Amino acid sequence: MFLKLAHTQTPVFQESRKLILECYRLTKDFPRDEKFAMVQQMRRAALSVHLNIAEGCSRKSEGERRRFFEISRGSVIEVDAAIDIAYSLKYKTEAELKELGGYLVSTFKQLTGLIR
């Protein structure tokens, strides 16, 4: 926010920011008994996507960058798995999850490209 570093302008960083904001928005009205379970885990994983992209972009070695991008991609998969359970439990409809799903797919594809 304050450093104005180049990675903040990359498409993958901007997309992951949308992913986390949408994840927070969607989980706001999950059942109260999920507040310290699924909600917290989904938010933590979504934040992990964004933060690992930032940290990976700061690394000089290609191997280190790739490792942070792999961790980030794993967190994308974690959010997707949690969303699948939330959908199965009828916390959200498919229509309500569509925007988040788009951010998940886009971020996953971009991270895969950076890892290769």
C-alpha cells in the first residue's frame, strides 16, 4: 500500500486482491457457528494467496519465486475446496459464488503460468 512496488501492478496480484475481498464479502453472512471454523479458514487461505504472491515477487531467485507461487496456488485450491463444502451445505448458491469462482480460476491460471 505505502511502498508502491512494481508487483502491485501485476495482473495476478490485482486478481488475488479481488479474490480475497470477494471471499471476505461472501463469508460475512455464513452461519454464526462457522465464524471460527470455515469462515476463518477460508479467509486465511485467501489472504495467503495474496501475501505469498507479494512475497514471491520480492524474491531475487527464480526458484524462491516459484516456491512462493506454488504455496499461493495451493491456497487457491484450499479456498476452492472450502467453497465446494459451503455450496454443498447450502450456505451460498452457485450464482452467489460465480464471481469468486472466476477470481479463483483466473488466479490459478496466472499462478500456473508464473510457475512454469
